[in-house]
Amino acid sequence: MSIFQLSLRTLAITFATVALAGIAVFLAQPRSVESGVLGAEWECSRTAFVLTTCAPRVQQAASASNKVALRAPKP
């Protein structure tokens, strides 16, 4: 009888561990966040409700680098 209960306990612990790992993976996915402070040219994302990162939008960054290249003095 103790082997059967040990199996059930092991199965329950394994199921709980897999469920917690699935929840952790779901929460760790980055999600888009609106940032009214930075403006429309920035794109922000939040990971696991804790870490927020922001970067210039791709189109904005490309046009800004073209402007810098045009302003650079020619040799």
C-alpha cells in the first residue's frame, strides 16, 4: 500500500511543479505597454509585471539614423 501512496504523492508533486513552471513561462512573456510619458516614438514592453524596457520604434530609429547620416560632414 505504501508504494501506491508514494506514486500518488510523486504524481501530485510532478503535476504541481509542471503547473507552476507553465504559469512562470506565461508570466515571463513580454507584453506591450502604453507609455504616455515617453510619447508615440517609443515602444515599451513589460515582462512578468516587473521589468519594463523601452526602445525607439523601428521606423523612428531608421529615419533618425538617416538624418544623422545626412548631417554628417563629407570628407
